[in-house]
Amino acid sequence: MIDRYSREEMAKIWELNSKFDYYLKVELAVCDAYAELGTIPKKAAEEIRQKASFTVERIDEIEKEVRHDVIAFLTCVNESLGDLGRYVHVGMTSSDVIDTAFALQIQDSGKIIKEDLEKTIATLKNLAKLHKDTICIGRSHGIHAEVMTFGVKLCSWIDILERQKNNFEHALEQIRVGQISGPVGTYSNIPPAIEQITCKNLGLKPARISTQIIARDYHAYFMQSLALIASVIEQFATEIRHLQRTEVLELEEGFAAHQKGSSAMPHKKNPVLSENLCGLARVVRANSIVALENIPLWHERDISHSSAERIIFPDSLTLVDFMLHRFNGIMENIVVHKDNMLANTNKFGGIVFSQKVLLSLVAKGLSREDAYVIVQRNALDAFQNHGNFKENLLKDQDVTNLISNEEIDKIFDKQAVLQNVNEIYSRIL
């Protein structure tokens, strides 16, 4: 990859050592809550916070024997605490630690994604301002439709990405929940007040109800927001790929001085970064389906979701972070071929002004059906015979009997077509 990904923040959050760090944060917060309620001495809670430690290597050794990662973690921590270990994990179940720590990992990861989104949106806004008046062709079904500007296209992307940022922030807030409720979530051996205090001190909200786990629809909703971000990035990347085709050549990914596009064909400059984004979007979407399948668990809980989540969450968050970083880099270095954009709007003598001609003939008194036949006849002749639509109109008496040469010139004025671009920009920028 030419833009070797050097950011390590996201990867660090999901490292094994970090996972146990988050576990320890939860356990310490619970001890502090017990101390606040007077259940354990405050001095004991302070000592626990100072002394509690672990190593992944020791946890691995213990887990080989006990076959339970949380028990191995607790055993390792208690080895550093001695008698103080009796105050740790009181009334809790493993999922209290796992799901609350998981929520903290997701929140910290979410901060990175939000920063990525903000940076990418800012890049698009700068480009949109620069290309407000850069004329290009709009397409429907992949076929030339009417004149627009490249800036308007970018405004659409901004609108979409801002909406996904709002969706993501809502999903991130929804999943900002923890639980300290004990087996099957009944608080049988732990007061609800411990959950309230612990979650508050960790920056989380207590789940309204938990069943030994936090319900997985929270997590599925969050994963859907990631899938949406990945999918709209693919939408933008697909557009770049189309516009970089040789016969179009309106946009190009930046091409480094010593970059090579093909082992066989030296002339090649391929949209490889955008193609890469399209492939990665498929992975994120597939992971979101796994999150949906994690919702139906047996009774109050099982652990069929756990093994899948250890893959799909770090992978999807890391991928979306990477995708936003890469897409932002593409847009910061995008090559805009204004001359080709303009040339493409003029193909076949401006057949894309056919609607303007149609409306002008109707305004002169022709029925829409009759006007359509006249305009289509001239447009298709230009298209099929590599001719010139405007010249065809000027030679057609059915047209010139109703519309003067001067009026035809005005119809083909691109600026007149773009008279409402300012209105679009006022909504987006």
C-alpha cells in the first residue's frame, strides 16, 4: 500500500494487553464504588488501585489450567494483591467485566472514528468550495443527463457523510452502557447502587436492564452504523473509479513520481486505492450481518456471540478507521481534469440541452408529444452519427420556424442551467 497506514491508536485499543487493562479499570471502579458506600474500607480500595497488576504471559499460563479467561485474569491480579484480593469481583459475574470493558473499548474507538469523519468532511467542503463553478456532466444510468458542477457532486457527498456521522454518533451514544448486575442480571449479590456509581465513574450509563449480558441489539445497531459509513465510502470510491476510466478521465487518483500502475503495461494509472476501499466495504457489511446474528441468544445468555465479537468489532472499527483515512488521502490528492469535464458536456453538439429545447418548443405552442419527437429526432441523429445536436436544430425548419438562432444560443448557455447552484450550496455549506 503506498499510503502505509501508520496510525496505531485503534489497533492499540484492541490489543490483548489493552483488553485486560479495560477489565482492570472496571474491577477498580467497582472497588471504588464499594468503598464509596462503605462496604469496604476506602484505604483498601486505594491500595488495590496502587497494587493491582497483571501480565498477559501469566494470564495465559493460568488460563491453560482453568480454561476461563476472566478467572485467569482475576487470579493473576489477585496474585499482586494478596489479602486485598478478597475485595475484588465481589457479587459480580464475568459478563459484568467483559461487557462493561467492551463498552469502554467501543467508546474510545468511536472517538477516533468521529475525528476521521470530521477531517474527511472538512476535506470535501474545501474541495466543494474550490469547484463550485467547475462544470461537468451529470449522469443517470451511466448516460449523460444534464450539466451540473463538480462542486454540486461533492455537496451530495458531504450531505451523505454528515448524515452518517450523525447516525454513528447516535449509535455510539446508544451503546454507551455498562452493567454490574451479577448472574442473570438480578443484582442477587450486588446492590444496584454499585452499578450506578461504577458506570458514572467510567463515563457510561447503566443498562436499563441486563440479563447477565447487555442485549446485543445495541451492538448490532452500532455495527450497522459502521457498515453504512463503509458503504457510502464505497459509493464515492465507485464514482472515482468510473470517472477515472480512460474514455472519461474527469478525475484521477494522485499518482506519485515513481509509482507504477502495471507490471506489463507502463502506461497504466489505475484507481487502485478506490478499488481497495470497495473491497473493504464488503468485509464491514458482512461483519454487520454477524452482529445481527448475535442478537438471538439462548435464554438470558450464552457465549455464542463472544467469539464472533472478538473478530468483527476490532476488524470493523480498524477497517472503517483505515477507510476514512485512505479516502481522505485520495480526496486531498485528487486530480480534477476540468478540461475533460467541460469537453464531455459538449459531446455531440450539446445533446444534454435537449430538455431545454423541448420546453422552449412547448412554450411556443407545440404539444409536448410533438416537441418531443422533433427534439429526439435531432438528438439521436447527432448521437448515432457523431454529429452536432445544435447544428441539427439550426437546420431543422420545424425548430427554426418557432425558435430564433439567438434563442437557440441562449438555450445552450451552461450558466443558465446552473442558476440555482447557490441555493444548493446554501443548504450544504
